[in-house]
Amino acid sequence: MNVLIACGGTGGHLFPGIALAEELVRRGHTPYLVVSEKSVDKEASEKYSQFTFITQPSRPKPAITSPKILGFILSLFKVKALSAKLIKEKKIDAVVGMGGFTCFGPILAGKSRKIPTFLHDSNAVPGKTNRFLAKYVNKVLLGLEPAKAYFSNKPCEVVGTPLRDELKTLPSREEAAAQFGLNPDNPTVLIFGGSQGAKKLNTLILSAARRSPDSIQYLHVAGSLDFERVASESKRIENHLPLAFCDDMPSAYALADLVVCRSGASSMTELSYLGLPSILVPYPAAADDHQTKNALAFSEKGAAILRQERDLSNENLEALISDLMQDTDQREILSKKIKELSQDPAGAICDLIEQSVS
């Protein structure tokens, strides 16, 4: 089969799309990945050069009353036409949208050409784009059970969120530590804020690292927008390594004894597959507060610790990290509980696509 995967815009849409592409290739199929013009997509297309990435000028849908709505509509017609041309030229058999604004053109074009179309949503609360596009697809595929309530009138199935191959086999702790120039014998806290940013969280982590004993080391992915500030302040902190971006997450995870991060769906998939204890700090500006709902799906089962950013201070975050780093039993409980929630559904999604095409 030739399968068009619409993904991109954020890592939460892009990386599950790449994971699905990996499984399709294993089965002898050919994936084409449609992405946006954002930098996160450009970086991924360079790293995963074995795949064919096609950039389209997709735009996020603004509010109906926004003056930007006209530009969005014109852009939508353009990307739909580009997608229709792509479907014809590449003889596409099915379209899969991984959520977000890059799905508009490919899914509408797939529907108009009467080929099977699917939509995947990783979050506990589906995005508005996915809720709108659901009526144009054959089936909605979900990452988390709570999302099912939003698609009561549409065939849907809870399958989980696909995981990239590179995260399934991690390097040794010694190899991972060498990659970052850190000590493999020291307990390590991994921090990352996701593609949406984390300035306040970064500030809290800097304070926690400053207060922590030097035996605890911090591997801190601060994000490109806030990196210069974090790096400048980090010069006075012995046990803190800041990074603008991490293109070797397998090594970062292999070294981590505790993770502090946002609760985007892809991150939750990775943490559960690897069984990593975590403190989840939802992105406060996430649409429909969906990151809190994601985190609750784990914290209510005792599989992670949920803390809202507004409730964190320099003192209580450092105390929480310190307590967990000293309490091996508690970390092991969190690890076991989150591992129980692990799924890797790329195979199940491919089965559904193959059945629809045959």
C-alpha cells in the first residue's frame, strides 16, 4: 500500500506519525508524511531521512470571528488541492491523520477521492480540529479511553499511541552518561518542557538544582527559546546540564532515574513504555486543558505524580524531587504502575488500514 500520513506541527503529532511509518515499512508498504513548515518538522525530516516528507503550507484554524479566518480558508483550499494532487500522483490507498492542523487538507482530499481515511487522537480530550474532522473519516483511533466520549456518533477504537523504534532499545547507562558528559553513578533527573515551552518550569528547575546536593545531577532540555537564559544561570550550578534541544532521547531516558515533564500524549506513551517514574506538570495553556486530563489518566492510577505549575514553588518542587530521589521504593512503585499502562499500537493501526484497503 501507499499510505499518506498527515502529521507535524508539534512533536505530539509528528513522532506517532513517524512510528506508524516505521511499522508500515516493516510490512512492505510505502508511507508519505505530510508536515507543516514549522521548525520541529524540518528537524525531524532531516533526522528521519529514510522517509519521504512533504511540506504543505498548512495553518492552524483560528476562531471564526478572527480576521485570520479568511487566510485560513484560502490556505485550506490550497492544501486540499495539493493533497488531492499528491494522492493521485502517488496512488495513495489510505490517509491517516495524526491530529492537528496538518490533517485538514489530506483528510478532506482523501474523503473527496473516496479512499479510506483515519484520524488518530492521542489525548484524553481531543483537539477541536479532530472533533471537526471526525465526520470525514472512516474511523477514529484514540490514544486514551476518556476521549471516546467525544466521538459518540462515530466509529472509534482505543488503540494507544504509536512509539518510535529508537525508544524501544535504549543504550546502557554508561553509554548514555558518556553522551552527555555526565557521571553514570550519580542519580539523574531528566527535565523537558515539550515543544510548547516551559519558562516558569525552567526557572523552578534551576532553583531546585541550585538547592540539591551535587550528587544529584540534572539533565535539563530547556527549549531553544529559553536556552540562553537557562544556560547563563546554569553556569553557577555544578550539577546542572542545560540543552536547547535533545536529539538523543534514548540516551536521555536511559540515564533518567526521575523525569519532570509536561503531559503531552507522546511523552506519556514514552514514559509508560519505558516504565519511568515521573512528575507531570501540564502545560497550563494547552487547548481545553487536555494535558491535565492526560496526566489524570495516569495519576489517578498511581502511575505518576501530578502537579499544576501554578501550585509549584522553588521550595516545594525541590522537596518533592529530593523526597523521590531518596525513596527508591516509591520510584519503583511509580515505575511498575506506569509500565502497566503501556501500549504500542502501530501494528493494530496498520491492521485496520490493511483491512480497509483489501
